[in-house]
Amino acid sequence: MSETLKAPGWAAIDAACQRLYPRQVPHQYTSKTAYELESSSPLPAVTVWEGQRPAHWHYVTYGLTELFEKTSHDPNVSGFGFELTMRVPRVEGEDQPPAWPLRVLQSLGRYVLGSRRGFDTGHRADLGGPIATGMTTELTALVCVPDPLLGKITGPFGSLLFLQVIGVTADELAAMERLDHEGVVHMMGEIDFHGLTDLSRGSWLKNPQKAPVVRRYQLGILRD
């Protein structure tokens, strides 16, 4: 109880995740160098939950919103107004989440904390290389959409959106160039509701089921 009182913003994130994953104890990775921008782990923590159907790891950051006390000027928004999430496939028999998403999320957190610039729904970015450094993958860019299951909550220090980061390929990023933010969100949800970042996948534009969806959105047709 005392820990909850000391970090009510943290407790609100915990509660949102526990509503989605009742009775589950998450993997929690706390940082010894929280808010130190020169470190590789400036966010205080990342929790990882075990999602089902499909089996996946669900990563959630702590530290882009106000965890301990209200310090920002907007009473209606907590900190930057969002925490980042990511979902990656969970291999059968895998009992520990992969480390590379932790590095990705901490790196994005360092960018936000250092630049004081946030991400938003529909945000896209070319990373200039593999999303997972040192690993072979075609995913070299990212897209941000509202987390399809966590969504938006109002905590003790204002509202926060759980913003999911999804890895995409260079040609997928190019295909989204003329889409507005709403179009990006709708397209991503239609292609993969959970928004898994699968390092092993190829481009959607080479997938006979998904390529027509991308092309339809390029033509400005949201749904058949």
C-alpha cells in the first residue's frame, strides 16, 4: 500500500495492465539509471506481460508520464501524455521475453526525454537501419498507433494514452507516405489487430492477403 501511495501514476499503469492480464505477475525490468539521459535505460521501468491468441509478449513503459507527483503544467495530461507499448511474438516454450524490445523502448524513451518532443497517433519514423540492432530483419521503420487493448486512461495526474510501436519495412513506410494519421491507424488495425512486431516477417506488399489492404488504403478506400 505504501508503494502505491508513493507512486500513484505507476499504480495506475499497473492497474490498467492488470485489468487486461488478471492474476498475472509480469516480468519487470527496472532501471538503476532512471532519467539519466546519457544512460541506455533512462526510463524507470518496463513491464512485460504474456498475451494469448496469438501468443506474444506485451511490453509497457513507465516514465513518460508522471509516476510520483504532478510536475507538468497541464492538469489534464500526465507528463508527455503517453507511455509506449510493443508486442512481439512469443515462441513456444519461451519463458523469458526477448531483450531487444527493451532496448528499442528505452532508446525511444531517451529521445522523448532528451528532446522534450513526444510521439503521436499515426507517427512514422525511418530508423535508418534494423529496428533491432545487430539482428537480421527487414523492419527498419516504426509506426505508432493507440494500443488496441490498453487504449487511454485517466490517472491521478491526468490522461495518458498507451501508444503502441510497430516495426514496419521500408516499402511499407513508403506506402503510408500519403496517408493521414487516421488512415494509418485504420490500415494497421486491419492488417494486424494486435500489431505484432515480428522480426522474421517479410513485407506486407509481398503478402497476397495483406498487399491488397495496403493498396486499398493508398487509394483512399478504408474498407470494402
